Amino acid sequence: QVQLVESGGGLVQAGGSLRLSCAASGSIFSIATMGWFRQAPGKEREFVARITWSSSNTYYADSVKGRFTISRDNAKNTVYLQMNSLKPEDTAVYYCAATRHLVTIATMALSSEYEYWGQGAQVTVSS
């Protein structure tokens, strides 16, 4: 089992920055891929970014490319999502996710590919 705990959410003005953290515990050695998803009110959960645990290979949704950066610190068992140039449409609950499988580009946006989820962190961007 893997436990994920997000932190770092909050309220920020448009154009500002926030950094989310996701601390993993438990059977960390089994993690192959970690990702970030978000869900705005009344909308479906959507893919934001993913990173492979061993090689730090990253991939982003088009909506955040160039503004968000996913990274990981293996020593701290933590994955980060640095969010810059935030927009009101980035407002959502952000979820950290993990899986024991290497998620391919073809399927990485599917929430069903991920086995473990954090409780979510609220990010609110005011205009």
C-alpha cells in the first residue's frame, strides 16, 4: 500500500505562483509513475502532469505546459508541482496519484491507470 498526502494549496492572485507537495509513504519502492490531476466544481477530473519515479520522465497537459513543472525528490519521497502564471481557470482541487505501473503517454491521462490517490489540495486563483 502507498499513502499520499498533498500540501501547499491556497489562495493566490492571477499571475502568481504556488507549489504543491505530495509526500509518499508505505511501499514506496513499488511506485513507477506519479501524477497530478485536478477537478474543478462541476467538471470531471482532468490530467495535469506525470513523472516516472526512476527516470523523471515528465509529460504535461497542453493547458499547463510551460507554466507548471512536476519534479520529484527521491530522498524525501516527495513529488512537487510548481505552478507559475496561474489563471482563474486553474482553480480546482488538485490530487496526487501513484501507480506501480509505467503509465504510457497513451494512457497517462486516465485516472483509472492510477492506484493510489491523495486527499486533494484546494487551489483558488482570483482574478
